[in-house]
Amino acid sequence: MAPDHTPNFADSADLSKIKLPFRWEMFDEAGAVTRPSAEELLDQLFENQADAESWLGEYFPELLDGGVESVSLLENDDLVYGPMSLRA
């Protein structure tokens, strides 16, 4: 009989195999790549385009406050679209 084994997070998810291919590249007013000043907005990765766009819709005011003027959506480092202004 096999010993009892309760799987934990490390057993059930090999982090190197999780695919989160979508991310936003962010640009300042001059068009240079930048990073927002708020730590919680850094390095966000998304499983699909809809999740990435939903996140942007929720956080674009904070991005603007952090010096981000425009964004481009990337999938595995390939441009999906952009740059797109965060201003109306």
C-alpha cells in the first residue's frame, strides 16, 4: 500500500511550467520604456489577453500617476498591439 501523501502547492504546480505569456510594456511621455512607481503594478503577467486588458482597465489611473503614458501588449515578447495612450 502506498503511503498517505497530501499534495502541497509545490507538488501540484511546477512554477516553471505555468504559462503566463501576456504582459504590458510601459512607456513614459518621451516614449522610453519605464516602470510604474507603485511596486504592486510591477511585473504583472497574465494567462490570456482578456485578463491583461481587464487588469489595465482597472489600474490605468495608477499607472498614469506612476509616470506611465502609454502601453503595448506583448505575448511571449511579440507585439500584440500598441503603443496605446492611457489618456482619453
